[in-house]
Amino acid sequence: MGKKRPAWQGRLAGFPSGPDGADGEPRITPQAVRDQKFATTRLTQGYAVEEVDAFLDLVTDELARLIRERDEARAAARWPREGRVP
């Protein structure tokens, strides 16, 4: 069963992301973070809170994935699999 996408991701239609990863999820790029713009609200000063929260959730998920992949790669480098020839 695939990972269920959060409802807020539907609000990010057209968000620039990198190529899909092995799990089919879109990948955010550093350039996308730099280029991200948020709409201002008409009733109050500032940004649309839901839009900013959605973006922060996306960035948080991507950073967690990258850290996990890095840690797995480091562990694999320290502990070569059995039968592996250097």
C-alpha cells in the first residue's frame, strides 16, 4: 500500500519540484526553495498561513528523507554486506 499524500499537497499544484524519486514522490530542489513565493492575504498583513505551513511541511519531509538516506549510506559504507568484494 502506497504512502497517502497529505491533503495540503493539493494546494501546491504547480509547485516546482525536482524529478520524482524511487517512491514516486516529487522531490523539492534547492532552487525551488529559493524561488518559492507566498501570496499575501487581503484581510491581514502577512502571508497566507496555510500556504506557508504546506511549504514548510514539504521542506521538512524532504530534509528528513535526505538525512535518512545519508545515514543509511554512511551505515552501508561502514558495514559492507556479506559476500561483497571490495
